[in-house]
Amino acid sequence: MNQPFPIQFDSRSLRDALGEFATGVAVVTARGADGQPVGVTINSFASVSLEPPLVLWSLGLASPSLAAFESCSHYAVNILAADQVEFSQRFSQAQEDRFAGIATTAGAGGTPLLPGCSAWFECRNEIRYPGGDHLILVGFVENFRREPKAPLVFHGGRYRELA
């Protein structure tokens, strides 16, 4: 990391190579400073530590939701189940009200929790780090829950199912 950025990659080729790593799909939700719910689809989720319980995810600096996630006290990582492609698509596209018609429940800090997921992590917004064209967010897990459901998986630019 001490070197300048001397190597030039074709962004599309790099993205395609990174897409060879299969990931789960999640929607991170929070409440903005105005109290309105915000949510964004991610696949950049990872466990950091069990003691203390920490998880991380990242958000592009160009995201319209960036300010809300930088300043919120809490957020929830809603791990999508295999039958929730619609949620993945809804929260990855610009829409007037992404939460329209969704019966959410309130998690830590009033964070909206999506129904039907395979797991939920309610997190205190603990630490933020710069990460190139993304912001890396580390959350302290205050509560979690899981349901025995198959996860939504993304690989090679497509949704997949586990065999």
C-alpha cells in the first residue's frame, strides 16, 4: 500500500475476475437523519471478530445513501434468502420508495428489518475506514437472528442456487 498506483487494470476484467468469488447477498438498512428508512443491496459482507462481535461491509462513495450510513447510530444487515431476488433488485436500483409495501419490524436503533430473510445482524455503527472508491463500515453486532432458509447466492454476474 505504500506504492503509488502504478498498475492499470481494465475495470471490467477486474470486476469479472472478482465475480468468480461466490457471495451471499444482503440488504443493509438504517434510518437517515430525517428518520426515513434507507437500504442498499450489498455482497461485500464479512465476519471480522467473534469477541467482540464485529462484521464489515462496504459502500461506494458515489452511493446516494452514503451520508445516511456514515452518520446513523445503527444499521441492520439483512441476509437474503434464495427466494428474495426481488429485494436484491429493488434495493440495488434507484426508486422513489424502496420500502413501499414491505412490512418491516424495528431492530436496534429503530433500524428496519426486512421480512423473510435467512439471517439478520443488528449493528451499532462502530468504525469507518476509507477504502479506495468505497467506505468500509465495521459494525458491532448487538443482536442477531437466523432462520433455516437457503441463502441467495451471487456468482459470475448471476443469482445462483446451492445444489
